Amino acid sequence: MNLQRITLQVAEKLREIATRQGNVPFDKGDLRKSHVVEPSGTENAILSANTPYARAVHDGRPAQTIKPKRKKALIWKGARNPVKAVKQPARKGNPWLIRAVDELEREGLGFLAPEVGQDVADELTAALRAKGLSVRQK
């Protein structure tokens, strides 16, 4: 039994759950398409969303004021006139990855049965429900 292969399968299932319609926030689809799974070490796997704004969408962010760095004012396509600063309100997080972990816990790890056998998949599901997955942020 290859532990790395099993953890990659679990991470891929988590990616599938995370990117389901209605779970991942959707504007143009870039966030949904940015999810990748990769091995980490010899036994772990990492699921990540590779967009610069993924963490701000997931965790939320405080209010902020955007000011120009080198010029005296900000201007963008569609703006009526230059402005000295733009204030953006705080945004509440939309933790789709945490919801995906919760859903995986409900669904269980039965999808691993062809790889490890139904008895082992059932034991892993029971362990998952008892302890939970390790979810860490970089």
C-alpha cells in the first residue's frame, strides 16, 4: 500500500468537493480552475488555490485604503477622473476549503475501497470522523 498515492487520492477528492458548483465562489471561474494537488514529502499532499486573491476570498480581509505609490492619483479604465485614494470595505471570508473538508468528513473515504479494501476505507472514515483532517494555512 503506497501511502503517498492514498494521500494524493484524498487530496484530489477534496479538490473535487471544493470546486463543486455552489461551493467555490464563482465570478469568472479563475479561482475554481486554480486548485491544484501536489505531493509534499513522501506521505503528504497539498491542495492549494494558486491565485493571488484566494486567501483574501477564503479568509476575508480588513478594510483598506489604496493609494498611488509613484504618482499623485489613481486612474483606471472607466473612472470618471483621477482620485487620490480608494477605500474598500472589509470583506467577509467565504471558506470553501473548510466546507469541503466538512463535506469529505460526511461523505467518508469509501472512494478508497478499490485501492485499500472496503474494511480499511471504513476504518479510515471512522478515524477521519473521530479526529478530522489536518488543515494548515501557509
